[in-house]
Amino acid sequence: MDTSSTAAPLERKRVGPRRVLVLGCGDPERHDDDLGRRVAEAVDRMDLPLVDVGSAREHTAEDAAAVADHDIVVFVEAEEACPDPFELRSIAPSSASSLSTHPPTPETLLSMAWKYLEARPEAYVLAIRGEDFDASGTGLSQRAHRNLAATLPFIRDFLVERTAS
């Protein structure tokens, strides 16, 4: 009896050091929405071993392949309602199975990596508090600048700890 269509995919296990992906997302033309991309750029300048960095205006389905190729993924984005100055939360794959024309959420990307690429990395959202998301200009608010400054030492320590274990 063939059960291949009903069997759950096997989780891939990588031997050796854990690789981390930081994916910053945000629109630079919507003021504080650019926080995710700015954190990603700062992490890239840190030149941390075993840490890969990407940034874009929004996530795409193609990001699932990058997610699948890493042991840990940190999605970085701005939020208006998270605690000040930032919040790190663990996330799991979405139970929704349909694709849409909207950009995929981090949870959807995890689902795609699991379902299609048999990978299930440890995953987090690093949400940074912003206040000005008006679509009519660039530059961060004073609050966003303060929160960005508070986030950078935390993310550096978090990444160093994750790649060392």
C-alpha cells in the first residue's frame, strides 16, 4: 500500500553549526515601516559568521527557499501595536494552506518551507515599535530611531548566542 501521499514530510536535520537568516521587511516610503530593512542592513554590517541577511519591501513566495536553507530565521518588521521598544516572539507555520495575491506572512513562508521543501527552522518575528506609517514620505520618527538603537544590541547578542549553540 502506497502511503506517500498521506505521510508527513520528514524534518531535515543539518549537521554542524546552525545557520541563521535575518529577513528585514519594510517600505522606506512609509516612514517607520522601514525599521525592518534598517535592522537587516545594520545586522549585515555586523558581519556575523553563520548569519545571512536579506531585506525587501515585502516578503515573496521565493523567500521560502531561503527560509528552508537555514536552521533559524528571524523576520524583522515594524509594528504599531507591539510593546516599546520591540518584541521578539516565536512563530510556527500557518495552518492556512492556500496561496493568495497578498504578500506571504512569515507564518505562511514557514508553511511553504515545511510543505514543499521539508524544512522547519526555528523561527521568530522581531517586531519594532513604530508610530508613523504615513505613506507620504521617508525617514524614521524620533521614537523609531530610539527603538532601532535599543534593538541593535539585542539582536546582535541574540544572533551570537544562536550561532554559538
